[in-house]
Amino acid sequence: MSDMFDYFVLFAEMRTGSNFLESNLNALADVQCHGEAFNPNFIGYPKRTELMDITRDERDAAPEKLLSAIQSAPGVLNGFRYFHDHDARVFEPVIDDPRCAKIVLTRNPLDSFVSWKIAAQTGQWKLTDVKRRKEAITHFDPEEFARHLDATQAFQANILKRLQVSGQSAFYLAYEDLREIDVLNGLAKWLGASDRLAKLDQSLKPQNPTAAVDRVDNPAEMEQALAKFDRFNLSRTPNFEPRRGPAVPNYVAAAKASLLFMPVPGGPKHEIENWLAALDGVSLDALQTGMNQKRLRQWMRAHPAHRSFTVLRHPLARAHAVFCSAILSDGPRAEPKMREGLAHQFKLKLPRGEPWATADEHRHAFSVFLDFARSNIAGQTALAPHPALCSQSNALSGFGEFALPDFVLREDELPRMLPILVELSGRDSGPNPPKPAEDEPFSLSQIYNADLEKKAAQIYRRDYLLFGFGSWR
């Protein structure tokens, strides 16, 4: 038994060489791998009815029972293979357990995909006699491959992130490493096994030793489809924003109607609050806000037909609204610390008590404010990233920690969409949709130019992309 580990898991996928690795691990006197112990279609191996005296039905009812049996089995270091579509209930206790050794086996996803398609076509999942090898040519489906790639990459990314967060490490192997006996003996040493391999297990043979392009009937279509995949993820938009929570205390529930407003910081919160109050004919004080999650659940139970919604504002208009209310105003939404950061770090001279004399000065100051917003979001200012400057996509992700809104509305769509919400709330009619408040001392239309739009599009690239925003003008 290992001094460092009680058991191990081999994270892999179909057609990555996991069978071959398992056979070599089992050739070690003090290691035992029990196959795909938590495969939902069988237990351990096809046609098996039980594993470690636990039946498949017993495992399905309580997977922790089999996990405990593997973990505590005496004599040798026990483990199992786990793929992304195996019993999800097992992943959490395993990934967080530092006494569980993690082996991560990967393979070129195109090779594993094509190999999987051929195996499914021929029914030959293992090859022990080359003379019995079944040859086949398969068809490459770009959409099916894209789904395969997304699933496997997401699984690998999740493993890596969870290991990082919990301060653990794994032993990573590529498919090509499996023929290196020194590497496999290095794995044995890492596991804490005392035995070593004198030679590799030769019972399993590679089933598809040729190139993937030679194993499909549409190689030209495959090459054309693969050219569209961004191998280096060049189009990925880096996101350095801190994750935001659901911000439940900021939610606003109507006084009578079954409507819940989930405001995005920097969006039209006050306009929607006035509209909700008018809908029920009450004052703003009658709206329910400042709730915690417990009180919000109580409200939801009392309003079983409730509908929740949020309102997105064009990123440039949102940034300008925040600039006017937080920087140029002394009102309740003023942000003195943000103003001080602009003056100190970005050397922007701000008016005190008097508005800008000209639209050009206002435009220049707003442009500098956009520079500040970019740096603030990236954590490059002394101030913590401000919620009203962070992306709206990040705010919606935070909502998801409690509940995503039923409706994601755009500010310019409110005249068409709010009457639908009124109807869903059981009302025949409601107040006129609110109009966006004019920014002061200058409106965005008075200072707009292409350079400002370009800056906003660079800062809020994810919002422009995910929510389909075009040019403000």
C-alpha cells in the first residue's frame, strides 16, 4: 500500500489508451485497477454483474458504497477508470480527496474520436490478436466531433481547475507516453508502488495505427472542417474579472404583481423601480428589496407564477451613465473613491461644483474614464473592480449562483417586452414603459464618436459578442 494515497482514479476517455494503461498497472504486484467501476451501462467491465461483491443495482442506488470498498480494500492500491459521462455523484468526493491519486490520460481528440467511431462501427473495442483486427472506414461528422471536443475539453478543464483550487497535483500522461516503460515505472513510483514493470504488457495491440485522414471516407471535408477549429483559442476573450455573486439584496420585487427585477449594476434600475411602483399604484417604498436568499425564496413560494427579468443596457451607454452619475454628480450614486482614482492614477482634472464648459472636454474626460474602467476590471487600479464597471455577462453569471432570470431584456426593447411581462403577471394593462434618463451635463449623443465606440467594444468585447450589441449609433 502507498503511504501517500489510499486509492487512485484514472481520468480518461474512450479510445485514449486507458485499457492498455490499466493492463500495465495491473501487472504491478501491488496495484489493482477495477475497470470502469462507475460506468452507467455496466459495472467495471461489460457483462459483469458485480464488482467487489457489490451488484450494479446496489452501486446505482449508493455509489459511495462501491467507492468506499475500493478505497478500503486491503493489500494493494486499488483504483478505477473514470470518464466524463460516468456517475457524476462520484466525481465530487474523488476530486476533493487528497488521499486519492489522480492520473490524467489524454490523447489527440481527433484520433480518439475517429477510433471511437470505428470501434462503434466494427464492435471491436479491444484487440489482442492482430490477425483478428477488423478494418473499417468511418464518416467524419463535423458537428458530432465539435460536441465530442467540447465535452472532453470541458472535463479536462474542470479537473485542472479543481486540482488547482484544492492544492493537488496529478500525474499527466499522453497516449504516446504509454509505450515508454520508464514513464510507466515513474507512475508506479509516484503512486507509491514498490513493484516495477520489467516489460510492457503486450496482450493489447493498437487497433488503428494509421493516420486519422486515412480512416475516414471524407478526408477533404474533414480537413476543411478542422480548419475552422481554433486550435490555439485565438478568438477567446480573456476575462480577468472577479466572479460576482448573485447580489440578491439588490433584487426588487413588485409590491403586488408577481414580478422580480434583477438589476445589473449601471443599468436602468431606477427607471424600472418607478415602473414597478406605477404598475401596482404604490410608492417606491412599497417595493420589496434588501432581501436575503431565505426571504427571496419565501417570496417565490408566495408568488408561484412569478417571473423574473433583468435589463441590459448598451455597453457604451452604460459606461457613460456610470461616468455621469458616479464621477460628475454629487448625488446618491456618486463614487468619490473612483473619482479620486481617476484624478490620481490617470491625471484627469475633474470639475468641482461646475459642469464641463464644452462637449469636447466632456468627451475627453469620458474617454479617460473608459481607460480607467479597463484597468479597474483587470485589477490594475488601487480600487477593487467596481460592479458598475464590470461586464454585464459577468453579472448574469453571478445571478446563476441563485437563479437565472426568466427574461433578459434590452433597454431599447422595453416598449415591446414590458407589456408581455404585464400580461404574464395577470394584469390587463400597465404603465407606459420607462424612457432612458438623459445623462447630464451632456448626453451620449452630444459627445459620441467612433473612437469611444471602439474603446467600449474592446473593454466589453464579451457583452458585444454574447448579447449581440452593435454600434450605439
